[in-house]
Amino acid sequence: MNSFLPYGRQSIDDDDVAAVAQALRADMLTTGPLVEEFEGDFARATGASHAVACNSGTAALHLAALALGLGPGDAAIVPTLTFLATANAVRYTGAEVVFADVDVDTGLMTPATLDAAIARAGTARLRAVFPVHLNGQLCDMQAIEAIARRHGLALVEDACHALGLPGIGAATHGGLICFSTHPVKTIATGEGGIVTTADPKLAERTRMFRSHGMIRDPSAFKRPELGFSDDAANPWYYEMHEIGWNYRLPDILWRLGMSQLGKLRKFVSRRSKIADMYGAKFAGCAPKIEPAKRVRSHAWHLYVLLLDFAAIGRSRAAVMDHLRSRGIGTQVHYIPIHLQPYYRDRYGSIGLPGAERYYARCLSIPCYPSMDDESVDRVGEEVLRLVDSR
């Protein structure tokens, strides 16, 4: 009997297990030296000047927003086609969200949809834009950066899907870049996130907010009468100038991340091969089946099909149920956030047709490094058989 193929999953080998076991035998299980070691490895792997590790991709986005000083009275532009976390991270600070539409065939925010969102923002005090590299494909960052600079907007790139693309962490467009190490992402730590930046001050603020806002640098102390004795800093002393969060991740999980990081190129290469196989399988199947359009570099976190369910003669739910009965898991990425009750109640009804059309057609099929060629072929054939059966 064929095993069940989820849309995505972690790839854990014996050396990963051994790495975690080694961490369990260490003196410290959390907030130990492994965090800095992992951050250094991650910075080198992504071309980043500074990397700050935390406990989820959501936390990474929130830390980035905090580092920029977003707060009540501010607003940030977020593409509506992304996971809830991208918009929620803005709201956590008290700032408002202005949703941008996306390209109907890629799901990516474009320079045109960014311009439209800026125009729709009216008198809102726009401070930042959060481009999302959906499915692992890069936005047109050169054009988006030019627009952001023209309007004085900071950049926070949601690259949770794009780890593994050359130089993606270098922050060459300025601002901050956020990654996730959730199990279905390119490398896994169970849960985890990383923020990279080329700006040392933003990196310092990100680290501060990661751990309750605590500051241990004597040169920054505001209460010297408490912080010093005998002309030296008290070894136990710390200060909190701004409120922070507990967004640390245990050393146990970072040890897993370090092991996984050594396989990053292999993982991305395998994902790319799977995408090529699917592309060949579905060539000539339009308009019933089309792979989501590729226009730039792609890390293939997700492999998304755009399906004409009316032409197929089955609803999306029926397609998903049928494939599940054949041992194939699928998922929908994502419900446009402007349709969510919370945001609809807050901002009213907004028409963003590109995102709504993409959402109506999208379906993610299995794509992860441990899939063998036979499994990829099996998924492709089952999808083709389902379409041809009507």
C-alpha cells in the first residue's frame, strides 16, 4: 500500500537526531552558546551581516516590526495573499494594516499593486512595507525598493518561504528579512525563526526585544546608582527601557537547525528537481491545470497548481477529498487576509481581485526533499487522472 504523501514535511536524518541528543547532554538547554553559533552559521549561509534567532517565523516578523518602532498611529502595507502572521505582526504593535493586491498568476505583490495600496492608504501614516516571497519565489525587490524609498518606507521582507536562494538574507534592499524554520519549511527546528539585517542598530534592537527588552550593556544603563558599585558594573544587573517578549528558542532546537543548515543546498536542489518534474508532467494541460507562474528565482517551498475547477467539473473540496482518498495530501495557500472577519470588521469590505482570483484556483501539492521520483510521478498521475476522468 502506498504511504500517505502530505503537501510538505520535514526531512530528518540520523545525524539530525544525534545532533539533538548531543545538545541534550550539554550544560545549558536554552539561552546558551549554541544560539550565537547558529546565528553565525546562518549569517554565513545567507550572506547576512547580522542574524537574530527566535522561536518562530511569526516572532521574527513581530521583532522586525518592533525594531522599526511601529506603533499606534502608524500603518504598514502587507500583501493580502500570505499567512495571517504577516499582517498580525503589524497589528501586534498597534499599527494598522493596508492590504495590497497581488498578481493573479504568481500571488506576489507587484510594483503596481504596491502603488495602488499606497494610493488607497490616503492620509494614513505609512511607515513600512512587508513584501512576501510567496511559495519561495522572489518579488521584484528592485522595483519595490525604489517605490519604498520614494515614499520613505522601511522594508521588512517575509522570506519564510524563500530560504536557500543565493543572498536572500543579505538585506541588500535595506531593512530586515524574516525566515521560518517550521517543519514544512526548507530547514526545520520544530518551530523557529530568524531575522537578518545589514543594520547593526536594527540587529541590536531585535535582540533586545527577543528577551523581555533586557539590556546588559553598562554603557546604556540609565540607573548607574543601581548598575554600578566599586566603579564596576554589577554582574547581575540589567535594565528594561522598552517592554519586550520571550521569543528565545532552546539550544536543543538550534542544534537541530545547525545540522539541517548543512543540508540547505541539497534540500533546495531536490525541491527544484521535483518542480521540474511536475512542470514536465503538467505541460500542455492548460487551462484546466497550470502551475503557478514563475517569473524570478524560486526556492520551491510550495508547488502550487492553479486549477479551473469549473472546467474540471469538481469543486476544490471534492478534488482535495479525492486526492486524500488516494493517499495524497493537498492544502490551500492562502485565504486572502482581507477576507478574514477580524480584518473585514476593522477595515470594511475591500475588493482585491488579483488575490481573490488566485485564491479561487490555487492548490498546493506534495513537494519536499524526501519525496522520491516515484512519489512525484504518482502525485502527477493522480492529478492528471482526476482531471481526465471528467
